[in-house]
Amino acid sequence: MFNLRSAEPALSLTLSSLVMLAVLASSAAQAGESPQLLNMCIACHGTVGTNDFPNIADLRWQNQEYLVKQLQAFKSGERSDKTMSKVAQLLTDEDMQSLAQYFYTGENK
């Protein structure tokens, strides 16, 4: 039987690796390239904002204003998470709006 607790170290390493790859890719990318940012989000949250991991938030149809506020809180340090705090540092306000719209509507601007 699959034990989520035994998978946590591997999941943490995988998520950290994805963040580091995103940071490296972001440094070479122009700001506002939402397809790259969207792919980074989809890696953990799933294509439509749902996933099979209880410790990763489902974003599908989530209120856009709420999502933007949470991303801003991760970026400012008001809210803390090992992965999301790093990811949020890569996002502009426009990126946050675009990503929130995508996970609410399923449409990428």
C-alpha cells in the first residue's frame, strides 16, 4: 500500500528541483511569459488546477481575487511555504492576475 508519509521526502525533493529549474528558466526569460509560468504551476497543481496530493492546493475555480492575494502574501513573506514562497518571487502582479484567471476559467490569456 502506498504510504504518503514515506513519499514526502521524495515529493519535497521533486518540488524543490522544479522550483530551481523554474528559477533558472526564469532568469533567461522575459517577464510576463505566462506560458512558462503556467507550466511551472501545472507541474504541481495539475493542468486544470486539481491534483492527487493532499498538501498541494486545488486551484480549479478558485476565486481570482483570493488567489492573487495568496500569491502576494507568499511573495511578501506574510505567508510562508518552502516551494510557493520561491515561486511567488518570480511573479509580477500581471502574472498573478493571469494565473488566477487561468485557474478560475481554464483559459490562458
